[in-house]
Amino acid sequence: MTRPDARPRRLRLPDGRILAYQFYGASDGRPLYYFHGFPGSRLQAALHHEQALAANVCLVAAERPGFGWSDYQPGRNILDWAEDVAFMADTLGHQRFGVLGVSCGGPYALACAHRLGERLDYVGLLAGIGPMDIPALRTAQLPALKALFGLARLHPRLASPLLALDRLMFLRNPARALNALAGLLAEPDRQLLAAKPQTAEDFADFLAEAYRQGVRGACLEAALIAAPRPFALEDIQSPVHLYQSGLDRHVPEAMGRHLQAHLPCANLRLYPQEGHLSIVINQFPQVLADFEHSRLNEAA
């Protein structure tokens, strides 16, 4: 397996902030902007480098403010990300592109669909988290996540002790920290990590990289994910592809069904035997197939 370059590229935004990113797959291929989970970093997209390369797709993996090498942005909201992405796409010469939100990257993909819909030829949510302010959608969610986001909803700083502990574990011994995390995961996720040691190591690396600057960015992110969205799902007119696990304890199936019911043009693919991590690896080929199909539809 070819190991892609892990070093970040840097883009200076109009407000002076640095946005860090990296290309994975084919650097001159069709652009698909890859929005990492929480916590996350650009390195998450490296999990799909070989598949994207074979499909001639360029994964543009940018780190949100406060993660990895991207500068922290005080007072930001989810819709602000669409402005960063638009500037980045202009700078890179991408007039049209796709967006894929993984886990907590999902709301950011929807923000782009809301603000930049005319430029997007594909919108995907891979285990994409749904609204967190509707208790009925969180019944099957891990208690630890309920606690974390519940604290963050009250105030971002209240989430800092939990996130600081997580950071300490991943920076000291990423492999051991991932093993501890595995105990909270669904069986398909544990099987994946056990069967693919390199994938497990890559997961640990991108989680450790997320905390490079500390937990300030993660605390604000948790508060944003926990809060009501600054846009209505019903206002998003772009077609949205939803890839939902049946055994996901981070993003319960109820969230995917809620998104399908409230987005005007949504296609839900339900995978009953997948977990939160396994779907990201096992179903990425379907993401690439749908991305390619959207290109053919545009050409037609």
C-alpha cells in the first residue's frame, strides 16, 4: 500500500486564519471534499487513499478550526464552514465539486449543501450525525456521548475534562487508547479493528492528530454539534446520499431515518449489520460509485 503524504498543506483565509488540508487519492482527479469526524483530522481521509486513487478521485481533506493544524476560530458556527470551503475551492480552481461528511462532519456537508448547493454535484453523509437536540433520536446513543454533548450544550468548557482525558490517552499511547475505545463500539467495529491492524493504527493516528492544539477546538465543536442546526433541513434542495448503519451506537439508525424524512431529496442506504467505524471502511466503495454516478447524471 502506498503511504500518502501526511504533511499538511496550508491555505491562508481572508480573515488571516490558516486552514490546513491534504490531498488523498488522485491529486488531479475529480474533487470530493472530505469532512472528518469528531474528533478528527485530515489524516482520516488517508483511510481511503488507495480506493480514491483507483477511482481517479481527489479527496480534499481539510481540518476544521482548532483541529490538527487549522487555526482556532472563536465564535464560529456550522455555516461558517461553507464560506471556508467556498474560498478553498476557488483557490484550488474547483468550480464544481462534491462534499462528504463523515460522522460529525455530516452537519458541515449539509451546511455546504445549504449555502453552496449550485456548486455541488454530490452530497454524502457517511454515518452522518443527525440533530442532537431531539432526545428521541438519541435513545440508542452511547451514554458517554450523551453526557459529553449534554455538557457541551450547557457550555463548551464543561466538555473539557472529558476531552482532555481523551487527548491525554491518545497522545500517550494511541494504540492503547483505541483499544479502550473499542470496548464501547459495536461488534462489527471491534471485528474490523482486530482483523485490520494497519487500519486500527491509522484510526489511532488521526484521532491523536486531532488534538495537536489541545481541546479548545474540540470543546467548541462539541457545543456546535449539540446545538440546534442554524439551517432547516427542509430548505436543502440538493440530493443527499445517506449511508446509515443499523448497529451504530454513535449515530443511531433513528438519525438517518429522520434526515431522510426531512430532507426534500434524500436517498437512504441502510446497512443493518454495520457499525460506526465499519461502515466508513466497508461502504466507501459505494460512496465512490454514487459520486461517479452523479457525474454521469450531470453530463446527461
